[in-house]
Amino acid sequence: MFSLLITLGHNSSAIGIRDGNIIAAYEEERFTRNKSELKFPYNAIGKILDLAKPSLSENNIVMISHWFDAWNINASRVPLPFYDEEYINNLRKKFHFEMLFVSPDCTHHDAHVYSVIAFAKNNMSEEDKYLKWHAIVSDGFGNQQEVMSVYEIDMTKRNPAVSCIQKIYGYTKSLGLLYQFATTYCDMKENQDEYKFLGYETLILDCVTNEQLKKIDYYIEEFSDNYINEMANHNYREGLTSTCFINLDQFELARNLFIEFYSNVLATAFPNSNLSKCDRRVIVGYAVQSIIEQVHHHLINKYKIKNMMLAGGLYYNVKLNNEILNNISGKLCVVPVAGDQGAAIGLYEKYVGHYPFASLLWGKRNISPESKVHLISTAQASNIHCPQTEEELIEIVTNNLLNDHVINIVTANMEFGPRALCNTSTLTLPTTANVNLINSINKRDTIMPMAPVMSRLHTNHFFDESETKRVIGSDQYMILTYNYLDSIQTNEFCKYSGIMHKHPIRHNTVTGRPQIVPNEYGYINSVLAALDTHNTRALINTSFNVHGEPIVYSAKDALNSFSMQLKEAQLNNIDTKSVHLVLF
């Protein structure tokens, strides 16, 4: 059986599976080079079909997830560039595909919850299955203005039993849109820059007085209380939906409502002041984050949640996930492809079952020896490396890291989703100086710290078991934060300052967003082991891409990004010999 899983909309993507084995998976942005690509994923589908070569003798099925209002989507209801009905019909005829879409029986949000179930099944123990589980799905919106869904899940069954206990409808109740529209209000890019608010909000005490903060907190609490009270009245969708794409009138109503909220927050503390762009971002970011955390506190208390699963784009918010972890007594599982890329996985899990969620290294790419030779001769740069063996790769990476250099590495299968997991990464020692260097050569903002990569062996050196033992699988994927131990903050701050993120209010709380690699995870374990002998137990791992562009896909992309890095290094008087590219 061959299954083609397609996600439409932002981060459009495709996954190919045959008989329970992933053939390949790609986000369309990796081909078009447009970040958060929303166009129909022609390139991703084409690449998978080239690799899979579906046969008419096997059962072939296409599963399509989307967040449009119309269930039976067609060209008149959902236009290009979001959906290409003619293309799909031609595929169906050519390969005899059966077609399966999200529907009232399995909505976009239901698909999300099945995706986290698939991930949890691949990572939890038998004992974990007998815990009482809840799940929350929250994003910008799903079908028919579905914006938040709460479930009870029985994991003891071979096919887990899923019971929805609350669905909330209406764009004006969307925590995802509350966050998304804030980016535009603060002159940032929607569906790209939301994560930066987590950096800005840490500066809240630098730009407001205690008295001003009290006023802001009072207004936030008032807004949150009203939001929570209204949640109970939005369990229906009558009058909200359309039969086409989305209800644009309701969408703009939500935008205007949230813009009014942002403006009122600023006016509460600064009624007659023109704030700087940075101060606006700090205060709005703090307000939005506070609201989404307070809403989740309410849900945890209302449903007496002890063990939680999370899916939906809102849960790329790693600080929120940490807040949830520290407000439940049991275990937490966050699906690493929390955004729409993961929803089609949920369709497969519901209708076929046993999605193979062992890793996210699903993007097949072929960096041939010929292309390497051509690139090196074209670039004429001595700091491009093309090792022939894994041993040589480990030696090159380790030696350059010990010399405090920056290593861009492109190797093996590409990651699916927004996180670089050491196959398309920039690695270096975890100092603040190296964070600033990487941001400079990639033309990135300096507001955010970077994530650590470390071996499972050293987790307890950095974090407390009271957190790490309660997370199922997710800490391999930089999808949540842990609180650093006091000993790290006190004794090793300078060594690891580049991977530390301070809490905006709790002064003694510093967090990290780790990729904790399993014991058998390619070259990086050997690199970490070698660095351990030099008393370094973690590295910076950030995605290999310049600002505003997707993570690199091909050798050509790698060379383009590397060339741009070298150019920026020269402009900023940075030694270009300290920046390297490795293709393996």
C-alpha cells in the first residue's frame, strides 16, 4: 500500500509511505525557497512520486489535510495557489488513487490529535499507556473556525480511544491568531517571527516600572477572565462558517479585536507616550504570552489534567510548553511537528494506523561526489570540506569546534519540520560571543538565544530529573524548554551562556530548549563524546539558513547560504577562516 499525505496551506508539505515505511517527506518551502510556503506542494509531491514510483497493482491513497471551511474542496471553493484540483484529479486517474480528506468525522484538529497519538505511541512505555491522558489542540484555526479542542485519550487500546470533550469555535477566540496578528502589529512577519516575542518579553522589567507592570497585569487578567468566560459560549459554529475558503469578514473582525487589545495594553501603561518599536514588541509579547498561559492554567484546572498531549501550531511556543509541564503533576508529550505539517500524519494514524514516528530525518537528498567537486572548484574556498567517511567527518567537525569555529553541516537525510536536528545545522561552542557571530553572518536579530544539543548521558548535568523524566520523546526535538540547574547558572554560565534564556519575571529561572540526542544518532554522538573529554557537554545547534530563508536543502542552497555568510563576515570584520561548510 502506498500513501501520499498532503498538507495544504502554510508550510504545505507531502509525505510518502509504503507498507508502513516512510519513503520521503518534504516541505514545499525547501524547494521554492519561500519561508512558510503556502502554495500547493507540487515539488514535494513530485519528488516523492519520483522516489516511490507508485504501481497500479498496489493500493494507492491520497490523504489531504487542510483548514478550509469547505469539506468537499474544489477549484471554485478553494482556489490556486492553495489547491490545484486539476493536478489532484490527474494524479488520481494516473495512479488510481483513492482520496481521503479531513471531514466532520475527522477534522483538521482531530487529525492533529492523532498525530500526537502516533508520536506518543512510538515513545511511551507500557506503563505510560495506563495513565489518564488529555490532549489539547490549538492553532490559528482549523475547519469551520475550530480554534481549540480538548480530548480525553485511552492509550491502553491497540487503536487508542479518542473522546472530544470540548471544541471552541470563532476566530476571535483563537490564541494562535492572537499571537499571529501581534507580529504584524509590531512590524514583524506573520507565520515567521512569532517566536521572537519570547526573546522580547524577557526585557519587560527593563522597559516598564513595577507600577506600570501592575497596570498591564491587571488589564491582561481582565482580558483573560473575559476570554475564559466566553469560551463556554463558543462550543458551536452556527453563523461563523462559509462554504468556501474561510470567512473573511469574521477573520478581519478578529484582527481588529486583537489590534484593539494590543493598543489598550500599551495605553494602559503609557497613555500619552510614543514607544519605541522594541518596547512595543516587549510589552505586546509579554501580554500575549501571559494570556495564553493563563488560559492553559484554566483548562488544566477545569479538567483536572495530570498527563497532557499537545498538538497544533501554538505549541511551537516552547515557553508555553514549559509552563504546562510545570503546572501538571504527570507527563507531557508534544508532537515535534506541531504545525500543519503534522496534521496529515494524523489522518494516516486514524485510518491506517501505526505511523512510523521513529525520527524526523525523512527528506531524501542526494549530494553526489560530482556536485561536491563542482561546488568546491566554483567556490574556491579552503574552508569547504567534503569528507569521504564518517570518521573523517567526525574528525573535521570536532577539530574545528575545539578551535572555536562555526561549522555549517549538510549531511544525510534532511529534517522534516522547522527544527534543524544536526543534519542541516550550524554547530559551535555555546558562548554568547558565538551566538552574536552566527546572528551577524546570517543577518538575524539578536533577541533570541540558541538551542543546545547534548547527549542523553549529560541531561542530568544541565536539567532536573523532576522535569526530564516527565517528558515523553519531545526533548529530542527542541519543542520545549527545561529549567537549568542552579549549578549551571552559578558555575558554568560563561561556558553555556549562549544556550540560556532568562525568564521575564522569575529572576532565578533560566531555561534551555534542548535537542537531547538518543544513543544511536549518527555522527553527532561521536562529536559530543570527543568534546566531553575537553569538558564541554553541549553545543549550539541552530538551523543552517540566512535570515528570512528556509533551511537549506541542496548542495547549491548550502553554497549560496555559505557564500552569503562569508560576505557578511567580511562586512562585519569577522575572520572568514572561522566559518566552515561541511558536505557529507
